[in-house]
Amino acid sequence: MNTNDPRFEIIRRNRDGTASAEELAQLDASLREDADFREAYVRYMNLDVALSAVEKAMPLPIATIAMPKTRTPRWYAWRPLTAAAAGIVFGMFCTSVVFGFVVQRAVKRTHVPVFDPGLEGVKPLDKGLPHGPDEWGARSAEIVASEKGVQPMAGKHMLRLQPSLLGKLDDKLYAHAYQVIDLRSLPTDSASAGQQVHVSASFCKTTDGINTRNYIRIFALNESPHSVTEHFWSKEENEDIVAMAQRFETKTVKSGWHSFSVEMPLPPTAQSLIIIFSATSPKTDAATSYLDDVQVSLISSENPLP
């Protein structure tokens, strides 16, 4: 695919809102008359426009973050992506000219099994990162039933996240829950134009007015789920890792349950996911929160419909 084609520059200007009416007409004609260019354009766009058409609005403001490099362990921001995944940044803009071509791509959602997604205490929590996909790991967290007026989001139990000081250099209190996801048994579709992993969870805020934050972090690795957590924090320079971190501000939100979700491009060779759910609060205002109803799915775009 030759993205130096002048017509791709018109696509870029259309994204920025600077394309003229004549350029848009030229692009429209090219897409209608040139099958090779149309196919190249669809590959270039990947699945993003189709996903944007069904994307749900987030209930609260979110921010993609790169965690401070002075902390240990260090959290990942974006790792280098393959050329196919890099198109994600480019999508989300072309609606009027070529939406008719892209919207015909069938979006498929596949449920991914999560161990004890309702945190019912099927198995005792492992301290720190779990050893595999058949258990939850946690730090400063405990599975509890209804307490202090808080009811589980679903089922009879939930995970209490009680932020505490995990390291001497930390300037906030932290609590974490860890889950490993096995991707190896999921069906793969060679016709798929790309995949994203979608993670959702519900957090309960118990105290109004405190600057608490919740985080969801996703790491995709080309390693067995039964060994992926071994020496995990030393794998930062591993070019095979793709990761996303998002924070959810709750300072101005009333207490109660709130659902959040994160999506990330999934490398085709990924065997495992490590997902980290976190709650933080200031040192001076320790605030308890709860986690429940964790769901994971894969979103893929299939070949255009006839």
C-alpha cells in the first residue's frame, strides 16, 4: 500500500478539516471508481471507523496516561505497535465521504472467559500478581459481602480496595487487583481486519469530595498465561508488549457504582493479557472503594459484506 499517493494526503487533510470541496470530490470519485485504492484505503483505516460508529460514550472523563518514570514498579504507556495497529490513531475522522464503504464491515464481539468475574471468592486471593488465569491477585484488597451500606454490583460479594502505602516513595495510597487472561483457546479469523480487546469493570466510590482515582491497565504479551507474570516488572523493554493505561477521575462524582471501560488494539500473536484494576487516594484522605462485574471481550471487523 503506497501511502505516498497524493490522494492519501487529501485523506489526511480531510481528517484535519482543511480539505477543499474540490479535493473531497476527487477523493469521493477515487473511492468509487478505483477498486485498488478503495481496498488500500480500507486497510489503511483498519477497523476504527466501524468501531467509532458503535462506540459507547464514557460515563466519566478519562485520560490516557504515561505513569511517572520515578516510581517502582513503572507502569507502561503505549508500546510500539505493528504497522496495522498504528492505523488506530488515524481512524475516527472519515464519516461523510467513505462511511458508506466502511460501515458495511461486520463488527463481531467475542466474549472472553474471566475467572470469577463477579469476585465471589471462588478461590482465595493470591498476594500480588497471580500465577495463572485461574485466580485473582491483589494488594491491599479483600473479597467481602455487603458492608457499610454498600451492596455488590452483582452477586453476593465484591472486592474491597483499601488503598494503603505500598512503597516509601509513594505520594498516594494504592490498592490493586490483578487478573491474567488466556487468549490461546479463542478462535482466530484470518479474514479479520484487526482486533481490539475491550475491558469493563464497575467501581464503587464510598466517599464524596475526595480526589480518588480508579485505573484500568491492559498488557498484551506473547507468552503463556501460566508463566507470563514471572519477572513481569522487569519486562519493560520487551518490544513484544503492547499496553494501555487509563485513569477515571471521580472527585466530582457522587458516591455509588460507576462502570468504566477501556479498549486497546490487540497484537495478532498475543497469548495472554494481564489486567490491573487500581484505586488511589491521597495520603491524608484514605478512601475505600469496591470492584465488581469484570468483563472482557474481543472486537473484530470482518470482510465487507456483499
